[in-house]
Amino acid sequence: MAALLLIFFLPAHFSSAQYAGYGDPYAGLYDSETVASLRKHVSYAASAALEGRSPGSEGEKAVAGYVYDRLEEYGVEMLSPEEGDLFGIAREQGDTLTSRNVYGFIQGYDKSLNGHYIVIGARMDNLGTNVMTVDGRQVTQIYSGANGNATGLAMMMELARMVSINSIIFRRSVIFIGLGASTSSYAGSWYFLNRAFADSGKIDAMVNLDMLGTGNNGFYAYTASNTDLNSIIASVAGKLQPVYPELRADEIYPSDHRAFYAKEIPAVHFTTGRYPEHNTPRDTESIIDFGMMERELEYIYNFVIELANTDRDITFRNEPEVEKDKDREGTIPYYECDLRPSFLHSTDPGQFLSKWVYQYLRYPEEAVQNGIQGTVQVNFTVGKDGKVRDVRVVKSVDPLLDAEAVRVVSASPDWKPGRVGGEKVSASMTIPVEFRLEKKSERKKFGIR
């Protein structure tokens, strides 16, 4: 169900319910201390008593209280009130859903950098329940969401503990946030960036933790091909680690990192990817590989150290290096390639438009107010290294729309380069980026007034 985000503060006082006696009493007999903590967090968040933690539910409120208590216990300086930072979602059926974010920070030691932030976030909510009829009687299914996303939430809380213990080695400050109503258009992350956190312009990068419990099937990192983040991942990979993520050029699963991309904040999504039990009632604690989670936790912690301490400016849009433009005159038209450049395994430019451009395109507010619409023709080159460069408008509509079209295309993940005679080549193409006012703009989508 589509949801519209209506921002307002809700003065209310909530207390989180406490649950005990869930899970297998023998499951953690030989656990390490870290695994025991991860298991405890997942068991709580995925317990039947929380009824799937749907956005705005008592279950989501309870897990928010649990996250607040753990972060405070681990030494995080809390920025949200105990009941969470509340916001409302005005829904199409006319009622209002109340959700919340829970967050705090650990200050970095370097006075020149501790006014900048690394955000580590994980969604708190899941799909809730579903009532179905079986043999003439109603049965309630609970979407416990052990892997989606009790595992990411557990990982975020344990990272807070580790960073707090070793805060003296972190130059930048680190924010830890449990995000509410993520399944409702990433509403919690949008609210945090656009309404709640005044210093969002000083967020240098975001680490998104979503679905990290099935590492036996793979462990992945997605950065939208951000050069700076990829470089830090490569740096960490050069040191002894218990596990290494596979760097992916394709987005494995849409999640809260998208709201940060929309704000032009570099973000990395760590995940173990989709799994057979995803978004089903079978997503329970029994499918979680806690030993692998512990190894992933150690890698992500080391990555966060590098990210928080780097001297480089982490940029959202990486400008091409001069040396890489030497083959500019050798660029050939897209259609002359023996093997055309491909995006997400497709040589059809429509794939790039549907899977990337229209996913991240934001209709400029001023253009909406002035009724400006049309199709911007954008030309760009896919280099021999697969990177998009030389983005330019070849048919303009309006400077507002032109700039937005260039922004989205310039931020493209890597492509698979084209080939001629078996050799990689730089290939140029032109795509139509359409702005139509009958399509909901971001402002209308979230119901901002």
C-alpha cells in the first residue's frame, strides 16, 4: 500500500513491552559472547509477541524501545527521546500511521573531523501479520522478519557497543539509528535526513545494514560504484579479515541507502542478499547463521574504522580523472559496437532508465510549481572501464530538469563496457529522460505540506 509521509511531531509517551522465554533454550550453548548478543537481539526482534513489527504497530514501538535501551546501555549518547523521534505517515485511506526513529551518536576524537558523521543504520520494521482462511477458519500468519531485518538491527547495536568501547580511535563521529517505517517508502530515513537531523549536510557517508543472516549463501557490498567507498573496501580487503564481501555493481535489494543517495550522500549497503524465506512467515530465527554474522560484524567494524578515519573527502559524484579521458577521441557510437555496453546484464538502454534513472530521479520542486515538463536528451559515454563519463545535455527542456537528468545519469553504477573485435571500447549513447507532471513527484509522494 502506497503511503504519503506527513511530517509532524507527536508528543506521546510510550514504554516498550518486555518479552522473555522465546527461542530454543539450547541453541546458544556454545556461543561466543558476541554471538550470544546477536542471538539475543534477533530473538527479541523476531519474537511472535512483536507480531512482525509492521510500521506504526505496537511491535515496532516495542522494538524501538529495545533499541533505545541497548544503545544507551552501550554508551551511545542518545539524540532521540526515549519514545523515539516520532513522525506521522498520512495514508491514502485517510488515517495517519505513527512511526519513529531511534538514534544517538558516539563523538569522534579529532576536533577537525568530529563535526562530520558516519551514519550506521538498520530498519526496525517488517511486514506485520496476514490473516488467511484455512479449512473455514481464520489463521494469522506472522512475518517475523528474523533476517529481514532483525539481523541488520542486531548488527547495528553490536557495532555501537564495539565503537563505544574503542571510541578513542574514531576521528569522525558515528551515528547509530534504528529506522522506522522503512517498508513505507523508506519514510524513517527520509524524515531523519530532511526534517530531524539539522546537520545532514555534514554526513560524510552512510552504512546500511539490511538482511545479514544468511551469509552461507554470500556476503555483498553495494556502493552504486562509488569510487571512494570502493577504494576503502579494497583497502580493508588488503588486510587479514575473517570474511570479505563481494563488491556488486547491481543493487541487490532496495533499502534505506536510497534515501541517502537522493540526498547525494555516499552509502554502502551490506547484505547477504535475497533468500528463499524472504518476505514469508518462514523468515524465523532458525534460518540465521550466527557464526557467519559474527565474522561479517568484524569485517564491517574494520570497514567503519577506515571510513571514519580516512583523510580523503568521500564524494557522491566522482569526476573522471584526466588520464582516463585520453581515449575520448576513440569513442564510437553505441550501435556500432559488436557487443554493446550493458547495464544489469541488459544491452537495452531502457533497462538503465527503468532500473536506475527513474528509480532515483527527483522532480525539482520549482519545476513542479511552475508546471515545467518535457523530455531531456542526455548523451554520455561508457568508458573502457565501464564507468559513465562525459554526461551532457544534447536537447534541453529547462535548466532545472537538465541538471537533475545529468545528476542521475552521472551517478550511475558501472556498466559492462562495449567491445569491437573482442577489445573493450568507449561507447557513447543518448537517452531520453522524461519528466511528466502526472507522475508523482517526490514531494507529492511523501505528502509534504
